Amino acid sequence: MKTRHGGIALICALICFLAFFGNVALGAAGLGAPMGDVAEMLTLFVAALFFVVGVLAREASADDGE
């Protein structure tokens, strides 16, 4: 079975984004946010970074004809 390139990076991006979203949802619900502002910003930044890496890896593998 062949796996697509960039899949792991996209899964990591999804996990980071879900952690960010969960933190924002908890804060909006008044339950207290487990992460501070800086940690929240870094989580979103890492999610965006993983997403870009995953998309570029998929584009590179599509250009190679895989």
C-alpha cells in the first residue's frame, strides 16, 4: 500500500488546530483556557507550518506523477 507524501504533516496540522480550537472553545464557554496567549499563538503557528509542509509535499508528489 502506498501512502501519500505529506499525510503525516497534515495530520499533525489537524491535531494542532484541534488543540487550538478546543482551547478557544473552553475559554469562550467560561471554563478557563488551559493554554495562555503565547502557547495558543504558537499552537496555531505550528498548525499553519505543518499545513504548508503537507500541502507542498503533496504538490511535489503530484508533480512527480505519483
